[in-house]
Amino acid sequence: MFELSKHILQKVSFDKMLFRKELTKAVSWVKNDEKLLLKVWCLSTFGHQYRDVIREVFRTVTKI
């Protein structure tokens, strides 16, 4: 699920609302040990564009 989530997020990164929706789904789908990896990947890949969205989603969906 981790690799699929990364692929989907790359595809929808053109739209902030769609990115938020797919990131929320991805966080709920990936295994617990992959959530931190997903957060780090998202921040390094999309942090310049969606840092606020990424932090908000991880704050509300998980306790990382």
C-alpha cells in the first residue's frame, strides 16, 4: 500500500483538495510502521507545496 499511496499522491498533486483527500485515505491504509515513512516522504516531496496539508492530515488521522 505504501508504494501505491506514493504513486497516487504524485498523480493528484496538482490539486490541493484532491491531494488532501488521497493523503487522508493513504494514512488510514498504510501499516502503522509505514506511517512515519509516508510522512517523511510527503514532506520531502511535497513539503514546499503542501506542508500545511500534510501536517494537518497526519495530526488529525494519526498521533505521529
